[in-house]
Amino acid sequence: MPTGFITSPIYLSHETGDGHPETPGRLLAIHDYIKKTGIASFLRFVTPIPHPEISEWITSIHHPGYYQSLHHKIPTQGLSNLDPDTPISPLSVTAAEMAVSGVLTAIDEVMAGRLQNAFCAIRPPGHHAELNRAMGFCLFNNVAIGARYLQKQYGLTRIFIIDWDVHHGNGTQNSFYADPTVFYFSAHQYPFYPGTGSVKERGVDYGEGFTVNCPLPAGAGDRKFLNLFNKTLANAVAGFKPDFILISAGFDAHRDDPLANLQVTDEGFSEITTIVKGLAGTYCGGRIVSCLEGGYDLSALASAVGKHLTVLAGM
């Protein structure tokens, strides 16, 4: 079965303004790179359509009032800001709904056996989005919604989310902090934006122990990053035995990224993908859906995603 590449032109219509790091050029750089290098020929391209029950799935994670308020805040022209970091333009909410639809499409394709795994080249990203607010470039929590979709649509009971964005996914963590059916694992720079993600944050009530945070110091590099995946992540997955793995795949831990300083190389991203793919093969039939989060140096983002796709596709 092939690896899917889920994307849509609508994602380019989410405009963020001059100088903002989360730009449409991120997806264009990825597309250009995989075509230039021939990686695209090993992928199955899938263009999602709007999910007919998109509001239901978004509000499985987000408060209905928040979802409705975003539609009222759409500017008729230009930009408006939901917070200091998160601008929206006239088609931003449409793009954000389609980002969720892209994840749900990828899940459908993998669950139907038409794809072995998939990468969702989507924007805006999602892992900072909270129950009732946008944050850190994110409107809807794409991966968190995907986890609930897997459970409610397909009856899966154990979903494992791996977040390797350089920034801690506060929104994803908070979505499942008391939930033992969704395991959240994050490796991220710390202390750093958004200020969450200490090792002491382990979940509450029945969810205690189903959140594992692996904070890393600036300059950690490949060795420390990979050590967490080879040991801490591998042990967590083995203990949880997931039915499906979702990845919040940020590439801003890259050594060339302008917004952070974890110093991970292209080869580092290749190796962590290899580790995750091996774990998925052992515990959940290889089922992985990976969703783009951060990554703001265009060249570094494109080459790191290329390494990620190469491993997913078994090239």
C-alpha cells in the first residue's frame, strides 16, 4: 500500500501577512522539493473534500461557541488578529476546516486499507489550539480532532499521539489530560513557548500517566532527541499498545529553523520517523497519519519533510 500525501490548494488561501513565519510558501516549498527530488512519484496524492459533518467533528474537541465565534470574526478583506501571533484572512476558517477534513480523509484512507500511512500537508497548524481559543498560529486542533474521529467513527480504543514540534502542544495535551484512551507524548524545547510541557505534567485522574513530556534544552541536537525516541517513546508505545498513531509533525526543531534552537538535522528527522514507523508496524499494523505543524525555514522544512516522506514510503 502506498503512502498518501494529503493536500489542497485551499490551504494556500490562509493568508498571514508580510513577515509572518507561518506562510503559504511553506507548502509550496514542500511541493517543489518532493517534485524536484522525485519523492512525489512514490506517493499517492489525495485532495480532500469538505467533510459533511465537519462542525460535529470540530466541536468534539472545541467548544461550539468558539467554533461559531470564529465564523463571526472572519474579516471581509485584509487581516484581523485572534491573538498577537494568529492572524486570519477572509478564507482562513475555510482553510482551517479543510485542514481538519484533510486529516479525516487521511484516516479514512488508511482505515480502508487504500493507504498504509499518510502525511497531511495542511495549514493552518493545530496543536496549540485550545478548547475555546486560537493560539500560536493554530485555529483548530487537527490531530486532537483526528484522535476523536478514530474513536467515534471507527471504534478504536487506544490512540497514541506523538508530537515532535519544537513547541509543546498545549492544546493537544489539554484535550486529553484526564483521558486514558489517548496517550500524548511530546519532545520539545523547554523552557520555551508556550511555557507548558514540564516533565511533571503527566495527566490527571484516570489520565495520569498517559501524558509524557520530554523537555529538551536548547542545542540538544540529534543524540538527545533520538535517545528519547529509542527509549522513552518505545517503552510508552509498548506499554500502551495503540490501535493507531498520529503525529504532530513539526519540523522547527531543525538546526536551521529561525524560531528555535534544538539543532536537529535532516538525518535526525529521518531516524525518528524510522523509529515511529517501526513501532507502528509492531503495534498497530503500520497505521500512521502524520500532520504538518511547524517549520519556518523553507529550505530546511522541505528537506526534513522529504526525509520523513522517504521513510514513510519505504524508499
